[in-house]
Amino acid sequence: MTDGAVNRILALVFLGIVVAAVLVIVVGQTPQFYPGSVAVTRVTAQYDVRPDGGLDVTETIDYDCGESGRPLDRVVQLRRPDDARLDASVGDRGTDRVWEVSDITATDPDGNPVPLRTKELDPNQRPLTSTGIDGWDTRLSDLRIQLGEPLPYLPGGRRETTFILKYRVHGALDEVPGGYELNWPDPRRMTERSDLRVPVDQIRVTTPADVSSVACSAHSPDASHAVPCTTSTTTGRTAVFAHDGGAMTVTVRTTGVEGGAEHDGSQSPRWVQVVTYAGAAVVLLVIVGVIARRKLRQRPSGAPA
């Protein structure tokens, strides 16, 4: 083998090592995320059930960033175990209930866009808690929608603002005998954990066909049990729910829609994902190296290297 051929093989091996190292860094590390505040003052919401099973959510959020000036984090669930306890580790493989959130926009009451950032996080992991360890993360996943920019610290300050947040959810409907049932936010998550509970004054739901039955549960921030909402009214394709001083989960049954709950196999631990990506890159480069070496061997004797 000529010196040129040896140099090519060594270059490919070196390239493989570099690519594998870069993949480990890129996949294993994520940009620093600084959580905002979840202390919402009040929310009024509009839920529009679409014929394709999607749910269009519009939330009018009153928020006081107080003296800290932190932006608002609105938390929306994305994944939870469907066959195990909520804090089940990713090592306990199983089936998860999943929700897809898309088409996220945010404005002020005058329609002007406001700064918006999103981050998918396990609520049991850093930076939300100090106890998370990579490889021991849980099967929970939330989308944190961060609204607004950080403001300077203002001792004793009271700084109120209003955001209009819109997003679309797929997977919020459950198939039931004779139709479909909207359950949003997730009743199990709302009952067993407090991190999704924000004070909601009113929720208005519209459906493609007449509403056949409704229910509503209210949750205080620190109570593990739910109580009935203050009022629930239904007129044709519209249901309106109200409560004073708590979070709400609404249940609306209707027809004329498609879809249903969405499920997925639980995710692998993070270190498994990193090793998989890095291993795939190395294998690909080895294959390229073998092909290149064979072509070099087939080169006629005396040909330029």
C-alpha cells in the first residue's frame, strides 16, 4: 500500500474520532435554560375542538413578575407514563401517554408579538430540581413556554402584564362509546402533581357537534383531591366552566371528530441516545473507510496515489 493510501485511511479514522466526539458533545449537552416564574395571577381560556381531533387553545394570562422581573413560564404536559407511577424512571420501559403541541404564538392584548422561547424538560431534572441525575431521569416531559423578557430587579415592585398565548394540541381526546371526550389538562397529572395547576377563572369549549355531557374538576395548588367546579353550563356546541381560585380540568363529550389518545413507547435514557448516535457515526465512517481501501487496492500498480 502506498504512503498516500495509508494517509487516507489514517485521515478517515481521525475524522471518525472527531465526528464521534462532536456528536457526544452536541447530543449530550443542551444549552443552559433559566426557568421563569409559574406564578400566574389569572387565566381565562378558550378551547376549540377541531374535526380532526386537534384542540386549539387560547389563553389570556394575567401575570405579575413582581420584584424579581422573571419572565413567565407556562407549562404544558407532553408525556407521562400510562402504565406506571408518574415518577417512573426511563429505565422502567413501558407505554406513555403523549401530547403534541404545535403552532405556538404569543402577543400582548393589542396583538403585538412578545418574546417567546420553548424548552422541553423533565420536571424532575435540573434546572427545575437539584436532584436529577442523567440516566435516572423520569418518563415525564413538559413543554415550558417562556413569555416576555427578564426585567431589572425592583424591590417591592408590582409589574403586571397580560399575554395572549395560542397553541394547538393533538392527543387531548379520548375515544369513548358513541364519540370522543376531551380531557384537558390531563386529569391524572393534575390530581397527582401540583406543577400544572394555575388559577383559571373560566374555560369556554366549542365542539364541531352538540355537546352530550360535561364535567369539571377544580384543584387548589396544594390539595391532592379535586372538587366540582363552581358552574358548568352547556348550550348546543358550547360549554362554559367557571371556578373561583383554583385550576380546572374539563371533560366534554361530543361527536363529529376524529383522533383519540396518542401513545408511544417510553424514551431511552439520555446516555443510551448519546451512545447510539456516536456509534452510528463511527460505523458509517468505518464503512466509508473499508470502501475507500478496497478501491485503493483495485487501483492498477504504478497509478498515482
